[in-house]
Amino acid sequence: MSPAIRNVLIVALLAALVAFVPGGGTAGGVLRQMLSLLFLGAIAWFAAITYRQNRVTIMSLSGGNRLLLYGSIGLAALTATATSRLWHSGGLGVLVWFALIGAASVGVFSVYRSYQQY
């Protein structure tokens, strides 16, 4: 049996367990939350490692650029946490989401350009 077919069968079996076993929906929700926390933990670990590797470069930025960098990262994180609320609020919420992500991206890019020109 090929690995692709085996993987599809495993996913189908897990879906059947969630759909047909009593309490399967609750178990599926717990599994989803667990995977979400693992994913967020991996992102936090990656961010910590990246910060440690670039600590000297970040500290060599001017105070204004460092403030812009940290503010942009914070804005992106805040927007990421509000994604579901903004996307479910309708067209204006989606536009606000894109504007916030765009502003955070422009801030990080501005700091990068300033660093490269130095």
C-alpha cells in the first residue's frame, strides 16, 4: 500500500471516529485546541530563536527604528488575534484587517530598508 493511500485512510478513520463515536465532537475540539497550541508554541519558539540570533543587529538599530519594528510586530500579533472577529464582522472588518496587516508590513519593511541603507 502506498503511503498516500495509507495517510488518506488514517484521516478518513479519524474523521469517522469524530463523526460517529459519542463524544467524538468534544474529542475533536480538544484535538484541534491541542494542535493550535502546539502551532503557537512552535511560532513562539521560532521567534525566540530568531531574536537570539539577531539580538546584536536589533540592538544596533536606532531607537525610533527599534520602536517601529516592535510596534509593527505587536500590531501584526494583535491583528492576528482579532482575525476571526474582523473577518466575521463583514466587509469593513476585512478592509480594516488588510489595512492593519499592511501597516505592520510597511513598518517592518521600512526598518529593513533603513538597516540596509546604513
